[in-house]
Amino acid sequence: MLKNIEDGIFELRVSLENRISRSFYFYEFEKQIIFTHGFIKKEQKTLKNEIERAKFIRKIWRGVK
């Protein structure tokens, strides 16, 4: 399942037995999809620090200071 989280950060969810794996990504130029990181979600709500981590990685990727 794909979901727009916020500010151009998207989430890919994959079910693994009794857990759900989450991977964050963003779209880049020329139809590139850049995955920032993944984790096993243990709570219902997406943790804000994981979203902020994805945004930080995107800044690094784009060379923004």
C-alpha cells in the first residue's frame, strides 16, 4: 500500500506475518524514486521522528543546507 505522508514524503507498506514494514521515499527528477529508509512499525501511529528523518535524508540527497 502506498500513502502520501506529508510534504512530498510517501510511505510504502508491506505486511510481514504479524508485522508491517514501512519504507519512506520521495520522487526526484527524471522519474526517480529515492527510498530514504525503512523500519518495522510497532505502533498504530507513524512516528514523527521517522518522518523528520526522511525529510532530512531528502535534504542531504538534494544538497540543501
